[in-house]
Amino acid sequence: MTIFKMLEQSGVLALLGMGFVFSFLIILIMVVSLTGAVIRALALDRDAQGPVKPGAVLAGSAKSAALAAAITAAITEYRKENP
């Protein structure tokens, strides 16, 4: 087998492999887009409680309020020390 024949075979295999990968990626994009459309159509992407406002404490307990305050204080201190 000559070098040119081997280069021809390797080129065909490379193009065939890239074609399979490209085809798979196109199919993957279509499936993900279709799944997103179905989820939006069935309104499964909506929260049951509605949107959460920034800074709102999710649970009404005092423990979670104290945790939120501690996190806020830690972030504020970090931003003061690291501008």
C-alpha cells in the first residue's frame, strides 16, 4: 500500500468521523430545543409560588433570617477588604 493510498484512506476516515460527530451535535441541539419547547408549552418552567424578589428570605423562620444576615455581613466585609 502506497503512502498516497494510506493518506486517502485516512482523509476519508477523518471526514467520515467529523460528519458523524457533526450529525450527532445537530441531533442533540434539536432534541434540547424540542425539550425546551415542550417544557415551555406545558408551563413546567414556572415556579408555583411566583418569582422570588432579591433579598427576600425564602423560609420565614428566624434561623434562616439570621443565616441571611450573616451571609450579607460576610459579603459586605469581603468587599470592603477586597475592592
